[in-house]
Amino acid sequence: MSVICVGGMIGIGKTSVAELLAKELGTEVFYESVDDNPILPLFYTASPEEIQAKRYPFLLQLHFLRTRFASIKAAYQQDDNVLDRSIYEDWYFAKVNHDLGRISSLEMQVYEGLLDEMMREIDGLPYRKAPDLMVYLKADFDTVLHRIGLRGRDFEQDDSLVEYYRTLWSGYDDWVNKHYSASDVLVVDMNRSDVVNNPEDAARVVADVKEALDAARRRRL
């Protein structure tokens, strides 16, 4: 029984990698709440004044926190599941928006209190307490922007979002290296990995993940 979290920047290819791994493992993907998310388009398209008035960043993080909590609890009850981003990564997005002044200090306290309570519940689960592996997808910033463009979601394309994406991208390695400790981490270089159009790349990523999972299992024995 293994649980894999696929993480990384917006648009980097998490869903494609998650679906590839789920297919190889014969299991299910627990998707990030995007298409059914009523707040996400508002978060991206709101003016600074609307963000301050409507508190969309805070509401968005609460929505993601709830849906990721539900996903990880469900994934932990089944065999060999793949999470398209997980609750462990959610805090990083909240922190960035707090640092940018989009989430207030009081809102951040409320958010972190809820997150801490959820993590205590996860730690107390009888069947599993942590993922086996986090597959961290990384690339240079130009690659990230190119892939966001290829994905084609209208609300993600505005030029005013570039600096927000750059801020997220610039701190991601620091979050992985200093704040993520739930499992081993496998880094996949998405500058040279196209799992959708290149079968050799897909096979290499799958082989690397299986090898990392085997190593993690051996350490648990």
C-alpha cells in the first residue's frame, strides 16, 4: 500500500504525472479541486480592491484545505493512491499570499489553527499517518510560464499574474527543503520531461518513482 503526493508549481504538469503514475499502479487519482472550484476564477481575476473587500485568497485557501483534507483521508484508506497536490503543500500557498498582504495575520492564524487540527486528526488515523513519497516537479520559470499558457485556462493568462507566479516559483525549493518532512522526496526535472508526448520520458519517470518507492519501503522495514 503506497500513497504518492505529486507537487510543484501551477501548470507544471502535476495532473499528467499523477494520471501516468495511477495508470501504472492501477489505482486512482485524487484531483485538486479546480474545475469545480467556485472561488478560483474570482481569485485570479479580482482587482486588488476586490481582493481586499471580498477576501478571496483566504476563502480560496479554506476551500482547498477542506477538499485536500477530504482527499487525503480517502486516499489513506485505499491501496496505492496518487494525490494531485496534497494538504501538506497547501500551507505554502497560504504563506505566500500572507507575505503578499492578501491574507491578513488574523486570517493566517485561523488558517493555521484549522490546518494544525486537521494534521492532528491525520496523525491519529489507524490505517496510515503519512504519504510514502512526494514527487516534486520543478522547472525553470520560463518553462512554467510556457506550460501555464499551453494549459489555456483563461483566468490564468493575464500578464498581471506573472509576478505572482514568479513569487510562488522562487520559494518552492525552500518549502520543499525546509518545510516538507512527511516523506521522502523525488525531484523530477520538468525542463527535460514531457510525459504526455514522449513515451521515453514517461517510462523514465515511472521507473524513478518505483525505485524511490521501493527504497522508502525498505527503510520502513
